[in-house]
Amino acid sequence: MSLQNTLFPWQKEWLWPDLIAAFVVTVLLIPQAIAYAFLAGLPPQTGLFASLLPLMAYAILGRSPSMALGPVAIISLMTIGTLADVSIPSAESYPAYAALLAGLCGAWLLVFFVAGLGTWTSFISHSVISGFTSAAAIVIIISQLKFLTGIDIPRGGSGWQPLVTIFEQWRDINLTTLAISIGALVLLLVWRLWAPRFSANLPNMLASLVRNSGALVVIVLAVSATLFWSLPVQVVGQIPTGLPHFVLPEFNQLNWRELIVPSGVMALIIYLESLAIANALAR
């Protein structure tokens, strides 16, 4: 085996599947990253910026084909919850605190790597991973109810606060938003069940594209309907174009000591979530 094949074990047969995966992930990552930025209390463009460098870095340094990189719902929710003690989303210092928190999480992950935390994962049972994944899914679903119903649910409170608020303010549900949400969920389920049957007689490359493009179809239909019919739903609005100027926040003016322990907890959650996703996809 040549040195090139040892360092970069990529095969030409993977080109088309990789292109399909890259196209689908890129299209889905744009609205997903914007949504996660809102969850974290940050401007929508920050989610897009946070999706660029991790993907490029992991393409060079990573070795797991099942690992997912980029903003995720759990960490976005933990970000706004952790920063609540030192800043608020409307404050000028909030983005700097978010950058500081991300940097501290990265430092903790480096410590975990040096300590060989990866070797400890063999002691984590499948039941624990499954339970963590299910709990994360429940938290994500509850956090998205405000967007599915169009009800302005205040931040903070208990984890069940969105359910209580929706129950109390059910008359204020935006029926158009709710219809789009339910329609999107139904279409995703139908596509997942029927796409393999429709694509059974297609060439492998085209069949793979059909099977994995359900979410892409949902996004295109939802955006088109909102654009052409001017539906009464809340939209993201104008997003600044171009790349930002990369500057380091003045960390010495931030209360970084308050974030050391919470960032360690977040780093552990990041590690466990990545492990759970990678194991689920690998199986």
C-alpha cells in the first residue's frame, strides 16, 4: 500500500456519493445553521460562519466518515442557557461571550483528547447512548414548538415551559405556520417510506440522490410557497452578505472565569452527542 493511500484512503468510486452528500448537506445546512443561531440568541449569519471552518478542518484532520460537524440544537440551547448568567442576547458583549464559550469548549475537548477520553467510550453501553439520543431529541422537539406554532415563548424557565405556554395560549397559534410545519413533517415521513420504492428501478447514483433529497424538497417547497403566496409567517429577513472580519474579542474584559466549569460540561455533552450520532450512523 502506498503512502498516499495510507494517509488519504479515498477511492474514485466514492466521488459521486460524496458529491451527492456534499450537495444535500450544504443545502440543508444553510437553514439549519440559521435556525441554530436563533436558538443560541445570535444573529442568523453567525450560524453560517460557524458552519464553514469546522467542516473544512475536519475534512483534513478527521477520520470518521460518520461524524457530523457544525452547529447543533442541543449546544445552541446550552449556549444561551450558559451565557444567561453573564450576558443577554441583546447586549453588545453577547457575541464575544459566545466566541469565548466556544473557545473554552475547544480547550476542554483538547484536554479530553490528551487524557484519552476516547478510550473510555468502550465502557458506555448502547442503552446509555440510546437514552442520551432520545433525551436530546425530546429537548430539541420541545425547543422547536415556538417555531412550529408561531407563539412567542419567552426564554428561560423550566424545560417544559414551552408546553405550558402553548397550552395557555393555544388561541394565538398561527394556523399557517402550523399547517406548514405539519405538512413538512408528513412529507418527510412519506418520502422516507416511499422514496426507496420509487427509486428501486433507477440507476444507483440517481436512486441515492432521490432517497436523500426529501428534506431538500421540503425546503424548496416551503420557501417557494412563502415567496410566491406571501404567506403570513415570520421569516428570517435580510442576511448580510460576505465574510466577516476575523478578530479576537477582548477576552480580558470578559468574565471568563464564570464560564470555565459550564464550558467543561458543554464540552462533555458535545463529545457524547458526537459519539452517539457517529455510533448510530455507523450501525
